[in-house]
Amino acid sequence: MDGLADSALPGGDLDFRDVTRLFEEAAAELGPDNLVFMENFTLQEAMSALEIGEPRLDSGLVVQEQLRPPFNPLTPLLPEELCWILDRSLGYETEFHAGNFLAHTVHTLLYVHHLSDMDPDIIVIPSPPTMPLGLASASTNNHDSSRPIELITIVLRSAVQGLLKCCDLTWRELAKGGAYDTEDWQSDKCEVSLLEGTPVPFIQGKLDGAVAWLAQNPVVPTIWKTALQARLLLRKTLLQIMSAESSKDRREMNTLIEAAREHLHIIQTHPAPGYFELGSPPQLAFDPYIGRRLQMFTPIRVIPPPSFENTCQAIAHLLDGFQEISLLSQKDELVTWEIVGHLRLWLPDRLLRVPYVRSLTQSAFYDGFLILNKHSFGWMINQFFLETIGVDYDSIHAAVLNRWTCSEPAPLKKLERSLYKLITPHMRALWNNPPRKRRHFMKSLVEWHNLYDILMQITHNLDLEDVPRGHLITRLPNVALIWRLSIVREVILSGFQLDLYAPEEKSFAYWYAVQAIEAHLSYLDDLLHLVRDSARVYREMIFQTQFLTALGAMCTALFMVTMPLMSFDWDRMRPNFYRRYKWAFRSEYDDFESSVVAQPELHQFVAICGESLQNGGLVPLESIELARTILSDLVTGNDVGGWAGEWGQDRMQFIQNLLDACNNLRGLPKNSREMDGFDGGLLKWESSINPWFPALLDRTGPIC
């Protein structure tokens, strides 16, 4: 501070004194690695000093560009200014749905913190003849016919109340635990009310009152009257949708969703002005640094508001999610739920549902009491077997008891408990975020093997002397394996979508996927001839057989062409292998009598690689052409299996995406000579194009 003029010290004309020299002298004897401790002053307090002067952390520091005039919530607004404020607040609401803090999004709307100041039952506005001198300029403009105060006290206030109540309903759903706090969403309310105690019908009445006031007001221009009414009605409809139970009345839900879409369309055709000057009332209605005045413990982050177009797109996507929930809640097929859950991640051109919609979907399937709000766990177990092999659990239960030979009771209760622990969490996990979904699947594999082990015990203790060879009762363990192997495949391939694999790990991942797929196909083949060919189960098995054959061929080709990316350094490969596939070697597997099917085997992989390199039989294009032929047949025949239902076109789009990947990969080597000169660097993995397979690039881009 030597040589610094007194006028440069903070505080202006206040009598502050520079104490820098005092601190320097006190710390002169303190070494670089020494710490001084005293009562009530620990390392935590010392580290807190780092926040001082940091704009994002120091809530008391206000730099020049952040200075704002005092906010007056009763400043009159033009109708177009009000439309702009409502659009921006709606955009910030979509940002909250996307996982941002309320303090950085919805709470930046300053009217949120001044609802009581806008209450028309409390505000007394004197008429012009009796208005006293010296009243704020904002109040003197209250009688401007183009800026009626009711736009604030009736229209804007009801819209803000509706906004907060929607956020409250969103918060309540997310707090159920289906979405992960700080990972999918941020639960910190910063001690700001979301009108938790206000009933939804009360706010709907306020919105209706605002719409009625606009309809009767002769001053507001017709174009802006229509625009404001559409925004209020959209908010009211969103409130109705969020507060309704999608499983109760599908017709009513669909009516509300269609009404919301109509209101959104009107909003899109009646946009607010694109920009207002800095310092204008609409701009001053938002303070991105409001967090410094709230009870929060996270750094201030200025989130740019989404554009009007992006906001409308996000709301349309939200309504699509509501529509899908309404449709799914009427579906009593477990496999259909599983298909839809997978397709939401497998289709790169489909936006991932926001956490609120994913949590609603989980609650629609199981609310803690009933499945689909109407079925018991017994129904779920029946459906599990019925949709997998075409026979319900009641028939299997009776057959097992009739043929049981062991002196101890049949472990059917144990089987049922295992299914209780598996099916509902599995279905809900389909709507987790991608990393969480993969993590749940990895952890659940032990319990799926437990189910397989129980079914093996049951089968080994049945009297099968008069049962024909290959009877369904002898194939019960295949039921568990079909589900378990599909989960293993998803765990492996989702690693590509999440960009988890290093280049040298990719070849093994594709090879291991082939092993899981081949095992899956063999168990499907064992069951296929036991199912009636007219049943939906049979059609689904045929589809799965074709799909898995094509998928296995594609994985085989990629296993070949990614082999040169490996280092074949055993000291490096082995620890990486056990770290990546530790979920397959958990100690719990030692407690079971049955061996684990389709375990990852590094030694077998290395041996196959060595044999393939020695024999020179690597021709990846043949596998791609096989997959291409199968997928083309599925697309041509529009074969979507037995359980896709209304999502058949989505499933067909996924098959088409795989076919497009095959067409792109037709430039892979077609003989051993080309394989020797193939450059693995031409393979580009991009999950926005295909979740599992790379694009083959030339010097300028993808090969078409």
C-alpha cells in the first residue's frame, strides 16, 4: 500500500485507516508452511478469507456494473412489456427444470419477492385530484391509460403466483426421490416461498379473474389482450396438468394437454418485442445477482435467459412428456414400459426428458402403494412371466407345487421376494439419468443372478419323468437369463454413449457385447418353439432374434476394426479390465450355487485376438453386410415386435438409425489386406449420431 493515495482507499470520505502494514508486521515471523490457531479461528475461517473480493463468492461485493436502482414493484408497465416479462420468467422456469438453482432462475424475477406489495386488496391508489405532492413518480403514472395499474396488481400478480405454484408442484414431485438432488435438480429454495400453503384452485381463480379483467378492459389493445390471455391460460393449464394424476382420467389429461398446445401456439404467433433497453422497467424486473440477498451457500451464477424460440420448444417438449406419461399410465404391459424407457436414451434425436417428467413417469408406474395406481405386486409377477414366455406365474406356481420332490418347501416365496426387489426398481431406473441408469443396472445384476439361481434350484427338484423333453417347465431359468443378459448388454453398450471407454478398451467392450448377445440368442432359441406363434410374446421373440443377430454382427465388425487401438500391454490391460468390469466380479456371486452366465473373460479375449491376427481372417465388412440385410428386412416389413404398441414408429426409427450406421460403415475393410492398412483413427464415436457405433470418416467427413 506504500505510495497509494488516501483517496484510492475504499470507503470514499469515511475515516478509514490502512492497516496493511499492521498485518505485514504481525505475519513477519510466520513461515510459509506454518499455521496459527486460536480459539474460534480455525482453518475453515482462514480459508473463508479467500471469498473476500471474489464477485461470485463475496455477497457483499457489488461492482459498478451490478449497481441497480431500487426496485418498485408498482412501476406501471405497457402490455407488451408485461408479455416480455412473462416470457422471460417462463424461460427461467424451463432453466429450473433443466437442473439450475431457483436463485439463478425463477427467483431472479423480482416480483417473486414483492407479491404482498402488489396485492390489489391492500394497495390504495389515490385519484388524481387528491394525489398529494411528492408521491413517487411511478404512482403519478398509474392513471396513464396505456399503463393501467391492474396489469400489475391483477394480471402480473396472478401470473407470478401461478409460476411459483408450478415450481412448488415441480419441487414436491422431484423431492420424492426419483430424481437425485444436486445431480438432476437443485432443491435449495433459499427460504423463498413457493406458495406451498396456497391451494391450486385459489390460484386458478386468480388467473381466471385476470383473464376476465383483460376481456372487459377496453384500453388494452386487442393484439396484446390476446397475447396476455394466452399466457395466463397456458399457466392455468400447466397448473391443472401438474396438479392432476395422469393415471386417473386420460381423456381429461389429453384435453388439458391439447388446450396447452393451443395456448402455446397463440403465444408463438403473438411474441413480445425482442428487446428493451437496459434500465427499462422490463429489464429491471430481473436481477441475476439476487442470490446475494437470499439465504444460499452456492456461488452466484448468471444464467443467460433462453430465447423465446427455445422457451417455446422447451414447453412443447414438456407437454410431449405429459402426453407420454398419460399414454403410458394406461399401458399394463411391463415390456412396453421397458421399451419406451430404453428408446428415450437410444434415439439421439429425442431430447432427454427433464427430471420433473422422468420423476412423474416413475411415480406413474409405482407410487409407493400400487403398480400403475391399480395393480398389486402379484399382478406384476404374473405379467413378468406372461410377457416373457407366454405363461402366467399362477400356472407356474401350481405346476411347481404339483411336481415338487424335495422334503423342504419350494422356494416360491423367495422367488417372489426376489421379483419384488427387481421389477419395480428396474422399471423406475429406466427413467434415471443415463449414468444413474447404468449404475443401477450394474448393481442389479447380482439380484438377477439370484433369481436365476432360485429358478435353477426349483427346476432341479421337480419330478420331470413324464414331462416331454424341452417342456417349458424345464426352461424356467431362461426367463431370468433373458432379462439379465439384456441388462448386461445395456451396461456394456451404454459405456459408448457415456464416452467411458478409452481407445484400447473399445475392442474388448464390443467383443464382450457379442458374447452376451450370443448367449441371449441361444436362450431365446430354446424358448421360441415353446411359445404360440400367434402370441405377442412370439412376435417379440422373433423381433429380438433378428435385432440381436444384427446387433451382434455390428459389434463383431467393430471388435475387429478397433483391435489395432489396443496396446496389448498385459500390465496395463489387466488392471484396467478389472477396474472397468468390477461389477461382474462382486464377492456376492460366491454365495450362489449356479455359475454366472456370460462373464467377461480377458484371457479368452486375448487368445481370440492372437488367433485372429495369426490367421488373418478379419473381414469386418462381411458382418456389416449381414447386419445391414437383417435391418433392411425389419424396416421393409415394418416389424416392430409384439410389445412396442404406440411407440412402434420410435422403435422403427431406432432400427433405421442402426441401418444408417451400417450404411456408413460399408467403407470398412473387405479383406485381410485392407484390414492391415486400416486406420482406426477414422472411426469417430459421437452419441448425438449413434449411441453405440462410430461414424467412419474420410479425409473430409463421414462416408455416406
